[in-house]
Amino acid sequence: MTKLVELNGIEKRFPGVHALKNVRFDLHPGEVHALMGENGAGKSTLMKILSGIYQRDEGEMRVKGESVNPQGPRDALDLGIGIIHQELSLMNDLTAAENVFIGREPRLSFGRLDDAALNRQAEEIFASMNLSIDPKAVVGELTIARQQLIEIAKALSYRPQVLIMDEPTAALNDAEIAELFVIIQQLKSEGVGIVYISHKMDELKRIADRVTVLRDGTYVATVPAKETPVSEIIAMMVGREIKEAPLQVPDTSSAETVLKVSRLSRGQEIQDVSFSLRKGEILGFAGLMGAGRTEVARAIFGADPIDAGEVEVHGKPVRINSPHDAVRAGIGYLSEDRKRFGLATGMNVRANIALASMERFTSALGVLREPDMKAVAEQYIDRLDIRTPSDAQEVRLLSGGNQQKVVVGKWLLRDCDILIFDEPTRGIDVGAKSEIYALLEALAADGKAIIVISSELPEIMRLSHRIAVMCEGRLTGVLPGGADVTQTQIMALATARDAAMAPVGELT
Amino acid sequence: MSTQEMPIPEAKAKPVWLQLISLAAHQRVLAFASLVVLVIGFSLASPNFLQMSNVINILQATSVNGVLAIAVTFVIITGGIDLSVGTMMTFTAVIAGVILTYAGMPLLLGVVGAIGVGALCGLCSGVFVAKLKIPPFIATLGMMLILKGLSLVISGTRPIYFNDTPSFSEISLGSVIGEVFPSAPFPNGVLILFAVALAASYILRRTVLGRYTFALGSNEEAVRLSGVNTDAWKMAIYALAGAIVGIGGLLIASRLNSAQPALGLGYELEAIAAVVIGGTSLSGGRGTIVGTLIGALIMGVLTNGLRVLSVAQEWQTVVTGAIIILAVYADMMRRKKS
């Protein structure tokens, strides 16, 4: 059988960086070949070479046995290579059909658009994917998951023989992931070769045939996906084995209740949510995407308005109408989207760490004490082990894990007792993840009260002393953390759609 | 765990000419270099250009636009825009006229009044933008028209002269330096421009207001979610810009010895042009006062130089427009590279 794609001895250099060193990769028709590696390992660079966005410096590239040299994405598409980017590149104000056929709209005479044909053809593609999306729906009004599926439909409309998927499930919930996997199976049976990039190990087990691991721009190995243990793949990625210490749930029953939320409500999104949080405790929030966890966090933090509900901090009721009020009450919120909501990425590490505590460095006349700020920033860089050349480095140049630490540093400096982490490891690679876990545990041991929102069940179970589960805006139960809790128990609560169901477990 | 560290390109030793080019690629240096080239070019073309009297002319002509541009720099760094600075300048001049000529109050009150009213106007824009969430372009467009109208209403569409307050024209035309160094009779207006620039630069770089100005332009939502009262700071920044515009209003009224209520439209665009030429990003988060000052000087030198060379006024406008496009293009190229 001819290989669909063969890459051999690929070299790529950028100014100051040797991004790919003698890398190889191949793809058979009808297989899912996962490409794994930490951030910066060279996965994206390799795939950009394959899809014509970058040109290789050296090496051989064959498609269906023939040596090729695509000079741009257009060339690659002509060779039958399609790519679905991690970030959505849809036009929000156009309809689903218009997005799928952008640049290739069916036309009538005199350049008039044939909307009927456009919608019909889009409908056909959606139908072939078992999707019920109205071709005339405006994309911006659809959920992120649906937008992702439209992006996939767009790639499929080119009838590619090679499809590159870069973290396609990042925004999908379990049901939608299952749908996507059906589509992938169908493509496989049609002989399409799929390159699958993902950080989620369980997905690889479910969908991939082979796994190729890259590390630091070099090729490590290609192994069969089903037979190779996850720990071995991780070890190949990070160059060593990561030992996970079993979770020790500390006894916090006598500790002070730091945060008490009662009957928090807003429309359908947050329905009558009550819970409490003790000093030194890590409370996990589990649930499917759209269950209302982020909404609860933002409501407590005053980022969004609420219809009803009370918040008590250290036993005293507080009125929180804005993040400004929340921070004064000692609540810090670390958003799931660091770049949009957590960091001023164009500013340096020092300014970002100081951002929530400027008054600490300000004289009566409003003049900043730069040396103090520098000293404190360096202290946090040291304490949190933030890898940056200096405190004057712009934050956008740091890796995801280090950016997250900068945000943590910002809230530690503000001396918040209550820290809400929303998807703290999203977009962070495996090695840095365990560092973030260790940091959260150290913070809790230090007496901070911590809420962790995560869509990854292993993460929730790895960290939480107690696990609150939400479904469709309601808190459906609170489970004890530790070794005894199972994914099944959590999923049962996360899918408890019956509105009349009484909460289970202890709610205090 | 070195594997996940971001590869940071090392600074390699480059040949000198490459270093010079990459230095010149820095917009501020680029702007400064163009200023130097313009000055050298004009002085070669006309021996009159570098005469002290002409240099003073250029600086004097730049002072008003320079001060307005400094005001608008603050707003632009927050990611906003202020279209009202031109008519606001006129409005503050008219207020000074009302206080000094109509009410016959002392000079100091006129000065404080103009600056205070400027701050108040800026605060209004700030409230519209921060509290009512009206886009800055629209809010300040409205303010521009409101202030233009109010200037005409208050003055009865007639100029207000400052003949009763002889010392008023000293603000701009007198020369404190000239009294000490008779060979360099730089007028006070120029001195005020540089003083405003120094103060503004200090505020922008060394105070919490300045830091938030950059932070708002860099990522406003992140600043809000850091617990900063972003609305209040934004209003303060617009108010500060308004106060600086008040100084501009005093400068122009003092130079003309009158408040001309019909004047003002078009000044805002000149000011924005100076800011842009000076390398401040219209998308916010980046910018310097030095750059704005150089931008304003480039425009002043250009207008004056072309006039000295007897180029028709119409063509001067064409050249200025071309320079703006060139400057922004150069800035984009630089950013693309980095």
C-alpha cells in the first residue's frame, strides 16, 4: 500500500531556534496517526510544513509516493491536504453555509451568488456528517462546539485525503466528542488519513492507530496506540516518567468556613447554587461544558451580574457588584482564557504581577515605586519558579505554564484568601501540569481556600478534596474527594438532567 | 525541566550596518531620523530655513498641535480615540475669554478656568465611554459637535479679544528664556509645550495612572478582572487629556490674543496624525510622548519647510497625508518583523 504522506529528514530553522531536527513522519490511508509532544516540541511546525504554511529547509516530502513541494496552503489543498486549526477561523456574521464555501461560492451568471445551491451543498455536507445544523444559521450565534464542527465541515468540503486536526476536541463536550469520533471513523473507512494532535490521552486510546512522539524538535518514536501504556507515551514526551503522588485529602472539617455561597441564581445559567468552602480546602467543580461552572465563578467574582443570592466571606455577608469589590473581599479569579481575561500580554512580567496590587507600589501622588515592584516581581518569579529571562520580559513570550504562574503570582501578591482557578491547565503541557498541581496543593496547605473548575475528570479527581458537580445551571451534588470516588459517580451527577432531582451528598 | 521553556532567540552579534537598520526600524528612531533628514534637506534647499527666527517660527507653530497631540496620546494608548480635542481647545479658549474679558477676573482665574473646564469636558467624554459604554469614536464625535456649538453660542459667534488683559498674550508670545539669553528668544509657548511633554511623559511612565493607561489599551478585561476600577481610571485619563487640551486652548488664544469660536475643526486630525507618525499604536497599549513630540515636529517642519520653498499650501496637505500613510506602513512592517 502506498503511503499517503512520507516526511523524511525534515529540518526547519527559525532565527535563533532549530525547530525541527531530522524529523520523520508517515501516514497510511485510513489511519488515525496521533502526533504528540509538549508545547514547543515541533508538532505545529511540522504540520505547518505539511500543509504548506511553512517551507522546509531540508528533507524529503512525498505525497502518494511523489516528491512534492507545496509553496502555500492552496498548493497543499490541491494535493489533498486539509488542516483544521486549533483556533477557530470563522466569520461570525456570516451563515454556516457561507462560511463553509467562502471563496468558492456557487455562482449564477454576471457574478450573482447562487444561495440556493450554496445552502443545498452545505446541507449535504452536514448530512454526511450526521449534523443537524441549519446552513442559514449565523455562525456567531452558535455554540463554540457547533462552530468547531462547521470548521471541520469546511475542511471536509475540500474532500481531502489527508486531514490534520489540531486539538479538535478542546471546545467539545463528551457527547460532541463522540459525534466527532463517529465522523472520524467514517472518514477512515473512506480511506482518508488523519493526523490527530491532542493532549488528551484517553482520546488517543479511543481513536488513534499509531502515535508519533516529538520532543524538542526531534523525532522520538512511533508506537502502536492501543498497545502502548499511557505512562510510556508521557515518558517519551517529557523524557522521563512522571510520578503522580496519590491524593491525600487533609481533614479540614474543623477549619474555618471562608466562603459561603447561598442560593446564587441568574436566569437559566445559574439556578439556586449553594455551597461553602473551608480554609485549606480544594473544592473541585466538575460538569460538562455549559453546565454553569464558569458562570458561577464569574458571578461570585462580580464579573457578571446576578439575579439573587448571598455571598459570605469569613462569616460576613459581602456585596459584590464588580471584580473590584471581590478583590477587596479577598477573592481572586484565574480565568480559563488567560490571554483574554488574565494577562496584559503586551506588558512585562513585573507589570502583570503588580496589576491587581498597584496601590501597594504607589506614593500619595500616584507615582510608582518601580524598584519595589521589581523586587517583589523577582520574589514571585523565584517562589513560583516562573521561567523568564527577567521580570522585564513581555508576558506573551512566555510558555502557557509560565503565563499561568504569572497570573497566580498576581493573586498571591494581592493576598487573596480565596482563589478560583478556571481550567488551570488548559493549553498547558503534561510536564507543566504536574507543576501547577503541586502549586495548587502548596497553596491549599498554606491556608488558601481554592476552587478548581475543570472539564478533565482525571484532573478533578487528582486535586479535589471535595467535588461539586453541576448540570445545566444546577449544583447536582457534592462528592467527597480521594481514592474512593469514581468517574462514573461524577458523570452520573453531571448528566442528572432531571430538574426535580434532589441534590445528593453533603452540601456544607 | 528545560523542555517546555519557550525558545528565546539569542541576541547574536550583527554587523554594524545591520544594527543600524534594525535601530532605524524602531518607529521612534525612524521618526527621529526622518525629522533629521527633513531638517537637513530643507536647510540645504534654503539657507533661510535654519535661521533662528525660522526655527522659532516652527516651534511656535508646533506648540498648539504638540500639546493637543500629547493629550490625545493618552486616550489613544488606552485603545480609544478623541475627536473632540480641536473644538474642545476652542471651547476652553472661549471660557478663558468669558472669565477674563466678559467677567474681568484676574489672569490666574482664566488659566485655571480654561484647564478646569477642559478637564470637565474630558470627564464628560470619559463618562460616555466608560459608564455608558459608547464607543470612543462616537462619544468624542458627539462631544466635538457639542463643544463647537457651545463655543459659538457662548461667544455669540464673535471673537472674544483679550485687550483688557495685556499679560494674557505673554503666555504664548512672551519669552522668559529671551530675557536671560537674548540670543535665543524662544517664546513661552514653546517652553510650555516642552514642559507639558516632560510632565506627560513622567505621568505615563512613572505613575499608576500611566501604567493603567497602557494596561487598559493592552487588555481592558484582564485589568477589570484584576479588581481594578477600570471605569474610574478611564474617566480620569479622559479628564487628564481634557486638562491638557485646556492648556492648548490657552496657548492658541494667547497667540491670537483672542478666542476665535469658529476655529478648531481639523485640529483633532492634525493631532492624531502627529501621534500616529510618532509611533503610537491606534489599537492601544503602545506609545510614547517623545514619539508624539517628534511627530508634531515633523508636521511643523514639513509645513514650514514647504512654505519656505514656496510650495503651494494645497500640496503641503498632500505631502502630510502621504507622510502619515508612510509612517504607519513603516510601523506595521517593523511590528511584523518582531
